[in-house]
Amino acid sequence: EQMFIGRAATPSDAPWMGPAWRPYPYDPVEAKRLLTAAGYPNGFELTMWVLPMPGTPWTADVAEAVALDWEKLGLKVKRVVTTYDQVRTKMSDRNMAWHTFPTRFFSYDEPQDLVWTLFSTKGTIHHGYESTQLDDLAVKAAAETHYQKRTQLNKQIMQLFYDNYVSVPLAATNAIYGVNNRVGDWPQIQGYMYAHYFEYITPGPAAIR
């Protein structure tokens, strides 16, 4: 009820999402137990890259909120204010160990596309997680022309993401574009946040003389 002044939702209802999945619970007691069981009763050190991103300046605030919660568990979070180009260099170098950062994704057509872009062992960048199992599923999904069979492969990809906490989605919200009354209809692909389909824009009242 409090996220983004009530203007966001937790993702998602895509056909490859598991019907039994639930948002990861906020459970500090269980988090502390798991840290202790993993051999970190007093927490550990990690770096949080704080980077406002184009169109989503609130990512820096999200980073601070998450860091504060982690510190309550005993983690030592070093904040480093940076920019995306610097972080991308580290992703290209695969230098992501013990680092984390808030980011935003737009919707990909299918999960296999996300693997090739960010989580493949053969990719040019990665977001801290990769596996040959993901590679194999993405190869099979890309080659499968039957939609239902491809959806099943995409479900397996997303199950790996979910089970391994590859990322922790916090909210899904809309991208906002400001236009004047010279713009009429502007169809959009739901979930895609970059400006597109310029060729389908129709003139608005002020553009018609």
C-alpha cells in the first residue's frame, strides 16, 4: 500500500510466471537465521552502488532503504555513488562479486531474451548471476517455434530466477511521458518503457489546422 504512493504493483502476470509464486517475504527474523546458518552470524561486508538512472531517479532512494534494512541484520554496507556507465564496465569485466545495486528493467518479449542480454555465460555483460543451465534453456527456447512449448521453456528459466534470488523485484510502475496537444493517439507496447512507435502517432487537435 505504501510503494510509490500506491501507484505501483508487484510484477507480473506473464504466462511464464509461476501461479504459486509470491513476492519474497519481508522476514528479518528468518533472514538473520539464514545468515547465521550460512556462517555469517555477524553479517558481512558488501558494496551498494548508488546510481540514479534516467527516468527513475528514485533508484538512489531505493538503494538507501534496502541498505538500511540490511544494516539492521548486521551487514556492513558501503555506499558508493556512481553512474551506470561505471557499473556497466564492471559488468563487462564480470567484476560483480560482493556488489549490488538497484536498477530498473523494462519488459522483455520473453525471458530467454533477458538471459542473452544479462545472464548468459557467453554474454558481454552480466548482472552477477550466470549458469550453463540458463544458457541451455535459452538456446532451446530461441530455437522452439511452437509457442506453448517455448512458454514451458521460459517457465523453467523464470523458475531458476525465482529459486536462486537472481534479482528481487520490488515494484512495477509506469513510465511517464509528457506530450502536448499536438500529439493525438500514441499506441504503446505494455511494459516497454522506452519511447517507441513514433510512426504510429496521430496528430492532436493543435496539430490540425
